[in-house]
Amino acid sequence: MSPPDEQRWKSRAEVEEEAFRADVELIAALAKSLHSAGLPAHRLETTLAQTAERLGTPTHVFALPTGLMVAVGPETSPVTMLLRVEPSGSHLERLARLMAIARGIVRGQLDAPEAKRRIDFVMGARPHWGNAATVAAYVLSAGAFSVFFGGAQLEIFTAVCVGLAVGLIAVSMQQLRTRTLLFQLFAAAAAASIANVAYRVDVDLIGWIPLASGLIILLPGLALVDGLDELAHGHLASGGSRLAGVGVALLVMGFGAVLGTVLVDPSSQTDYVGNLPKHAEAWWIGPALVAVAFGSMIRFRARWRDFWAALGASTLALGAARLGTHYLGPFAGPFAAAFLLGSAANLYAIAFRQPSQMITVPGLAMLVPGSFGVRSLASLLSHDITVGVDTAFHMVLIAMALVCGILISNSFFRESLHE
């Protein structure tokens, strides 16, 4: 081989090596960013598989709630990476932008260096919502859910106070970079203390309503549904880990509620279950839906323009759940509501080229059985063990009904980034 031919061969090899390294960096950055934005394991693998297919680079992904293992390249000599990811919940704004980048890669509109640059820009952008908005999200969500749970003026006012306290704790803990479980402990203690004080003022208070309304954001209802969804798709490690996290979170919040109860009055007990709720006026549902849509937009870190999607998803979920429960029963009703929500989310994704999570996340936040978790906890705190265990089992069955509804609705639509 002559020297010019050898130099030409080396240059070609170097170019291929540089292109491969760019592909590896792109796949790693995309995997880590999508995971941190809250994309479940099975959807993460589907997105990365389509991206890697376009790049012509074999890729295998193993996802856990706190990390990723990514192998890129031939099976005999892949580049294997272990990526640590801190769970941060759903970040809809990032998710929408990242999925747009992935779609650009699959369509051949973005090369690897440009796509990597855009991913870094999205991940480095400043938070869209500040501390005041975060507190407002807790307050709005707490007041709205107290209406949905059947509370009257007293329960709504108490729930707003609980939401304000939990929001202030959230902002303070965020500034101190405290772990999530410690935040859940303090938040549950504060919520139980406020509910106990309100019960001392008026014994007609239905204690579980402000408790559930104020803690609904912290309850791992979405994590429970995501865990069951991942198990249903065969991701046993990720789904099992997520469900273990749900169990730990419920235990921590349960102990926090006990601690808050004891701090107020260790010598007496609070009847959290109480009498039947005295529902607020029917017209309160409309403002409550607007409030919960604003709260969802902030707490799931969406954009202003996504408010209408959150409002539509919340309205559809609430209406379908109530009608379905009335006509079909307590388990078939949530299944039908989840099926309609999943179908609407897929149609929205096709029509507007947006992730289906823009609809499913705020919609499922209305459907997840988080209130049953608090009611189960409230029954246990009131020493009604039978009702507490039965309510917890009821919560798991509803979560499974929601997962089945979403799964069946997704089976009617083809998930592809090429469209």
C-alpha cells in the first residue's frame, strides 16, 4: 500500500471513529435527559431504539428509576455506560422539546453534534417556574382536590392552609437540597397538624379530605401507575424498584402523619374519617378544574401554552371517572376513564406532534388513587384496621384498572417518531 493510500485509509478510519463517538455521546445525552424528564422505561427504550436505528448504531438500554445502563455499538465490543439519574418527576416542557429533537434525528433533519448541542441547551435552561409559582401550585391543587373529594367550605379552607404549608416546606427544602423522603416526612407532619387543629375547632371536619388534598401532589400515585405500567411491559427491575419506592414513600408519610397528630395533642385521637362529606356548591367544580389545571401546569413544569391541554385532560378525566363509576362501578369506571384518556392523548400526539404525556400526566393525576392511600392511612390512624387495609387493596385495584385502560388504548395507536 502506497503512503497516500495509507494516509487516506487512516483518515477515513478517524472520521468513522469520530462519527461513532458523536453518536455515543448523543445517545447517552438523550437517554439521560429523557429519563430525567420522567419518561417511563418502555417508552424510553422505544424512543432510543428508533433514534439508534436512524443513526445506524446498535443500542441496548437497561433503565431503573435512579439510573441507566447503555451499551452502544456491536455486541462483541460495545461502549457500555452507567449513568446516574436523580428522579425529579415529570418535566413536560423538557419532554416536549427533547421528543422534538429525537423526532428531528429520526427524520434526518439533525446530525449528532447539532442534536447534542440542542439537548445540552434544553437541559441547561433556567427553570420556567419560580418559588412563588411552586407554592401557588400546591395551594391551587389542594383547594381544587378538596372540592373534587366532596369537601365543603371548612374542608376547602383547611386544605388551602395545608397546601400553603406544604408548598412553603417544598420551597425551603428545595433551597436546602434536602432529600425527597425528608420533605415528605415534614410535609405529612405539617398536614396532619393543621388537620388536627382544624378538627379541634370544628369536630364536623372530615379530616381525610384536607389531608388528602394537601398531600395529593406528594402521594406516589403516578409512580404507582408507572410502576405497574412498566411491570405490564416486562420491565420487572424498573417496575419493581418504582413500586418499592412507592411503599417507602407511603411509610414515611404515614409516620409523618402520626408525628403531626402527636405534636398537636398526644392525649387524644382525631376521627379522620368522620361523617359523610357536605359537598360544596355544584358550580365550584368549574373554578376547581381551572385551578387544578394551573396547578398541574406548574407542578409538572409545562409551558403556558400547555394549560389548555392540562385543562382538557383534567376535565375529561374527572367527567369520565364520575360517569364511569356511576354507571359501571368503582373498578370498571376508572378503567373506562383511563381508556378514554389514553385514546385522547394518542390523538393529541398525532394531531399536534406532541408527547402523549402532555395529556396523560395531568389526566392521570386526577385519576390516580392517591386519595385512597390517605383514606387508608386515616383509617389506620383512627384504629380502624379493617377499613384501612380494605381501602389500600382498593387503591391497588384501581391503579391496575388505570394501567389496563392506558395499555389497551395505546394498543390501537402506533408509537413512532417518523410521523
